[in-house]
Amino acid sequence: MGGLAPPPPVEQRAPGRWQVGTVTRIKRETPRVKSFRIDLPIWIPHLPGQHYDVRLTAEDGYQAQRSYSIASSPLDEGGIELTIDLLEDGEVSPHFHDVVVEGDRVEVRGPLTSYFVWHGESPALLLGGGSGVVPLMAMLRHRRRTMPELPMRLVYSVRAGEAVIYADELGDDAILTFTREPPSGWSGHTGRIDAALVAEAGVEPGIAFVCGSNGFVEAASQLALEAGFDPEQVRTERFGPTG
Ligand SMILES: Cc1cc2nc3c(=O)[nH]c(=O)nc-3n(C[C@H](O)[C@H](O)[C@H](O)COP(=O)(O)OP(=O)(O)OC[C@H]3O[C@@H](n4cnc5c(N)ncnc54)[C@H](O)[C@@H]3O)c2cc1C
């Protein structure tokens, strides 16, 4: 995007209304993924799995709008964390990576309703590919702080060792598999998520949340069905056309 015009003022309190948040913290997660804490003048508690829309406006009025899942627990009041994967030829993600700095203001609206939300159902199986881990992390984080005994397990498919998002937060409730370049010395799983890995997660059916690229979601939701999850209990969110 070219030069950005100042965002308009807040209109009124409602998830569907645009408001202007302030970026208060930026954390580099991986070489191509950053997390942004955005404080909001009108903060509405979200459900893990929901997303916000982000809108950029150029000086000539051109606008670009994209959706980003909330990574944070709703217990973190007053703002949200968004985690954005850089697509070099994209419009919005490069702006966040290359232009936005702490203290900047950004226009957002949400939390937006979706059927991809966790209300506390259990047991819960989370299948994530790449940046598809973002809304699943909101679920894990919230469950750890509210219901740590609740059965929930994340199976997370990542291309390479350097691409693990939230690496310092993944514990016994997560199983990783590397599809291309595992870190040196890795003795765990490699290759795509398969039936054996889903079985190893040890989550009885249950509710399943599956998030990632179209191809990942197709394959992983099929595995959840084969593992005995009811079709109505397999919730999917697709982030983009490829990957
Ligand atoms: C409900 C929802 C939640 C989302 N949450 C997140 C999130 O938490 N983090 C995140 O990083 N993204 C998320 N996305 C994807 C995000 O909305 C954008 O599509 C993404 O950031 C690309 O936008 P862009 O403007 O940078 O690229 P664009 O200008 O839209 O696209 C540039 C190029 O990349 C391709 N492309 C677009 N999206 C993807 C993709 N996801 N993967 C691979 N190629 C793609 C396009 O076909 C095009 O060739 C979510 C999408 C949805 C629908």
C-alpha cells in the first residue's frame, strides 16, 4: 500500500463497527510471523476461535481488508493479539511486517461471529497447519487459564524448525510434526498429520477444530472423521487458497 490516511474516529459500540486500536507490542515469532498486541478503546470479550477484520486505507481512498484470528485469551482484557504470517506478494500482511511499529494505530472491527468458536466443549482435538495454529492457540491459552484439566490436545503441522509459532508456549498439550525440515536432532514426528498421529493425540471424540490452508483442512478434517468424530463436531476454518 502507498501512504496511509489517518483512520476515522470510532463510531459506535458494536462488533460490526470499525474502531481504531493501538499496537502496543510486537513480537517476532518466526522469520516470517509476527504477533501484534492491539489495545482497543472498545473491547468486547471474544470466544476463542473468533477473528477480527483489519482495514488499511491509502491516501487515495483505496482500502484493503483482511481477517485475522484472535490468538489471545479473552481473559487478556482491553485488547487482542493477532498473529500474522508474511505473504511477500500480499497487500496487508507485508504492511504489518514492514511498516507497522509499536504505537501505530490500526483500524479493526470484531470480534466477528463464526461457528469456529470454542465454548468449553470437551474432549477437544485441535489440528493446525502453519498459521492455522493461531485460533487454536487462543483455545489452548484459554483452557490452560480456566479449565487446565479439560482434555484438549493440539496436533500442529509445521514445515520447518524455524517456522514453529508460539514455540516457547507449546508443552505436553501439543504434538508437533515437521513436513520438510525438522530441527537438527529432532527425534519426534515428521511428515504430514496422519491417522497414527491423530490416534497418538489420545483425544476421544469429542469436538475437533481444524484450521490451515484449504489442502490442510481437507486432509485433516477427513482424519478427524475417520477417527470417529461426528461431522457436526468437526469445525473448520480456512485461511487461504494455497499452502
Ligand atoms: C477467518 C480467517 C482468519 C484468518 N486468520 C489469519 C491469521 O490468524 N493469521 C494469518 O496470517 N492469516 C490469517 N488469515 C488469512 C488472511 O486473512 C489473509 O488472507 C492473509 O494475511 C493474506 O493477505 P495479504 O493481503 O497479505 O495477501 P493477498 O494480497 O490477499 O494475497 C497475496 C497472494 O497470496 C495468496 N494468499 C492469500 N492468502 C493466503 C494464505 N492464507 N496462504 C497462502 N497464500 C495466500 C493469494 O492468492 C495471492 O496470490 C485468515 C483468513 C480468514 C478467512
